[in-house]
Amino acid sequence: MTISGLSIGGTHVGCDLVLDVGEPSTVVLSIAPASSAGVLDGEQFSLTCNGDPRDVHPRRIPSAHGAWLHGLDLPVGRVSVHYQAHLSTGGPATSMLSDEAELLKYRRPSRFCPSDRLTGFASAELGHLSPGRAQLDGLVVWVARRLAYVSGSSGPLDTAVETLLAGQGVCRDYAHLVVAMSRALDLPARCASVYAPGLWPMDFHAVAEVYVEGQWNVVDATYLAPRESLVRIATGRDAADTAFLTTLTGGVDMLEVDVRASVDGELPRDSLTEPVVLR
């Protein structure tokens, strides 16, 4: 069994966001690595408005599964947010413990993963496989074959059902379909937003985690980045819990997103078939 643990010096992550703020606004950013991702050696947060640097004092908000959110009050204008961090990986990752209530939560349908609508379908497609590891492995291959990765092919309100019918999507759609089908097979499953060294084109990435044999296994049916290099940002039922930008008040339009993620040394080689735990 493979437990994610990089043999490299560290990981560098960050992003630049350019926003058009039409009125004074309050937003919440989910762009910082989770506390489980490693030791945070350095972190920089800066903001400019119409080209002028501004003092920024983001409100640091602890959230579920070790996530760190940042609340910001934004002035009117063209606002640029710069974030970067360096993590040293420390020891090998360990699967987050989950009690019975949490496992029940991640068995239930959610907004983007309406697993109750897929129960019969999932059973017909994958019910012949032995419950547990064999079923999960079969599901990942099934989703990879069922969908085509097409940038811009889905909308922000598409659920796993729309993705299944369309036969195409982006990373969040792959993750939603894995999660919905897993829950339909009575496997607890959740979504995670991550930084993904090795991903091309680089962006925020979405993956699934499925609870099998007493641990959370990270699943990426896109096969676009090695799972051992992934850095957890946020974790939840679906994309509604893991969005990198949430506007609470005011009006904000996203103009540009530039994401960075790299490792010191060579990227790990993903075995594809061995279980991996996400940091």
C-alpha cells in the first residue's frame, strides 16, 4: 500500500487572482494549503487595487478537515490578490480519522452529487464487482472511460447527472461523478480541492476521496497529475464546500486566475493502481 509521502525537499504553491469589484465586497478565499498538507515554512498574501498596494489583513478562518479560509473586504476597482506558500512535507501522510457520523454524512446525496438518482444505475454498472477495493478500482476506470476531458464543457450548476449524460467535463465533473457513484454504491465519498504539481494546464484541481478498508483513498479519474504530489486545500461534500472564491456581499467578477504548484526535485510516479492517502 502506498501512503503519500514525498521524498523531495518541499512544495511551492500559490496563485494570482484578478477581480473586478463593482461595489465594496466581502469575499472568502480558499487558496491556502490545509494544515494536514505539511509544515508551512513561508506564506505571502498581498493585494493591490488599481495598481496601488493596499494593506491586507485577511481574517484567517479555520474550517473542516484542517482547511484555512481567508476573509477579505475588497474596495471598488480592479483588485489583484497574490498568494504563495512553501511547505516542507515532513513524514508520510496518514488517513484522517472519521467517526460514524462523518461517514454517514459522506454517504448522503448532496447538491452536485445526487447519488440517490444513480442508485439503480450504479448497481447495474458496477454491482457485479466485490464491494470495497475492487469496486472502487472498477469505478475509477469506468469514469475515466465514460468521460472525455473537455475544457469549458460544463457549467457551474452542472451536477454529476448532467456530467454523466453529457459524457464530458472538467476535473470537478470527474470528481462529482466518482463521488456520486461511490455513494450510490454505499461507499462514503467526498470532494477535495488541491494544488496539483505536474498538472497541465495548471489550475486549481478537484479530486475525490473514497473511504475503503478503513482509510480515505484519493481518486483522480482524470489521471492528469500524480496523486502523491497533491496538496489539500479544502474538503467537503462537493464543489459547494470547496470553491476557491465565495462572494458574501457586493459584486465581484473574476477576470484572471493564475495558479502555481511545483516540487523540489522530481515528481513522483503515480502507480495508478496503488491506494494513496491525500495529505
